[in-house]
Amino acid sequence: MSKLLPFETVRTAEKTDYTIIWLHGLGADGNDFVPLVPELRLPESLTIKFLFPHAPVRPITLNNGYEMRAWYDMLSLDRNNTTTEDDVLNSVTWINDFIDQEIENGVPSDKILLAGFSQGGVIALHAGIRYPKKLAGIMALSTYIPFDENLLAQTNSQQAGLPIFAAHGTRDPVIPVASWQDYAPKLESKGFDVEAHSYEMEHSLCAEEIRDISAWLKKVLS
């Protein structure tokens, strides 16, 4: 196994039963969603280790080569030509390493959940749907699916019926809500257990969404 990316860790208890690997968006870092953990108000009985990896710092073509943390290069705003599939799949290998490490540490694969916001959501979906062992679920927040035909054609049978929380803001100026309206039904048509939500917000999270995430986690990780 290759060396893991640097990451932040938050535990809801000293001994945990579940692991959530949560991926940040473009230009943020692993600390971005750390403050969200207490806001989820999860019951003490649901013991979770949250891992928040830091994407590597790299030049971004769309930003004139300015360097920032990113899971893949952004070539344009055209959702059909936003990046390369090889770039996405390279990041998938990094997330697979985190999953593999947790399994080696004794966490069953079906107690490991992937979550991601924006770019992080892209990687969470591409990694989770392809992963060869059954996972607990995927949270896809304010995201989209590039290369969706290839991804859905490569769905691993182990992920049949996988719970997916798919949420988006109706006023998102970064990733239009049309992306969510496109990919969520496609996932459902492939047999995934999709819980889709939209909110009156931009490219962010809101209080109602956090409550819905909490309720979904309680249901999925019960």
C-alpha cells in the first residue's frame, strides 16, 4: 500500500465502530468539514471515526496555474470537459488506500462510508461505486459525475443497492443543479438506494441539509 495522504481525524468515542472518509472541495483542505461533526448531533451510541484527507497542492489550469489543494485539475467549466478521467482515477487510488487501511485496522468494509463535497463528491462516487468490497454508503454533496457512462458501466456488483445521499443547492452558481438532476436518476436506475435532496442554497451546506445528513447517517449506520 502506498503512503496515505495527510489527514485530520475526529472520533466521536475512544473506541469506534464506523469510519467516514470525508473529502473536501477545490481549494479547501481536510479541516473544512471538521467543525461539522458536532453539528450532526449524532447519538453517543453511534461511534464514528471521521477521516478528513488533504488533497495535494497542484496548479489548476482554469485558475491560470494558481496552486491549491485539488483532487484533480480543472481544465474548464464545461462539465463534459472539466478534467481527465485518468486524473480522477488517480485520486480514486488514494481513497482506496484509506479504505484498505481501515479494513486492515479491523473495520469491516460495510462499516466504511465515503462522503465528499464538490470535487470531493466526484472522487467519493468514483471510488465508492467501483470499490470491490461492500461499503456502508456514499454522501455526494453539491457535486456532479464526469465520465458517468464509464463509471456506471464499471459499477462493482458488491455495491448493489448501496445507499447514496445526493444533495444539491438550487441556486448553486458553481455546479448547476442540473448536474444533480442528471446524475441522481442515473444512479437510481442502476439500482442504488438514492436519497435525493435539494435546498434553497448556493454552493455550500445549510442547516436543513445537516439535519438530513444526520438522519440519513442514523438510518444507514444503524
